[in-house]
Amino acid sequence: MLTKNDLKAIKQIINDTALTKDDGKNFATKDDLKLFATKDDLKQFATKDDLKSLASKDDLKNFATKDDLKPLATKKDLKKLEKRLDKKFTDLFDYIDKDVMKTSKRVKIIEQILHIPAVS
């Protein structure tokens, strides 16, 4: 059990170690860190605009808009991208169709077991 003297001592320690306004001047700002940071260090606290200035041509494709990609992409690159997206969507829809078919088969089996008439 803590006594009043123990609580006062704890309060004194907390007050002594609390951050004051003067202590806040010792912390570096984002701009201060940019002077000493490497390219990889900057990515840790960079905004999207900061990243665009640091990014290579390949990195830009990860978060670029259509307008950003126009000067970088050729028709061949865009065709490849279109084919990849088309394949991914086709695979996704095939997966959903298979899942729906499995579910409908399960429902039919359950209806047969429970002797529930099929709903048309």
C-alpha cells in the first residue's frame, strides 16, 4: 500500500521529468531531418508528393494516376497492363462463379435432407 509520502515522491518525479516548452526545442523537425537523411530515410516520413520526387520510373507506377503515367508508358506497356488486369478480373469472376455453384449445390443437398421444397 502506498503512503502519502510515496505518492508525493511519485508526483515530484513526474513533475520533474515532464516535458517543458524549452525541452521541445531539442527535437528536430521534418525539415531539419531532411538535411541529414538519406533517400531511404526520407521515405519513412514522406508524403505522397515527397515520394513522387524521390521515386524512380518503376516506383511511380505503384501510386501514379493515369495522367502521371502518360509520359512514362508506351502503348506496349499499357497493353501488357490491360492484359494482366483482364486476366485478374477473369480469374476473380471464375472464382466467384465456382463459389456460387458450390453454395447452390450445398443448398440443394440441405433442402433434400430437410425435405424442404425447392424455391423457384
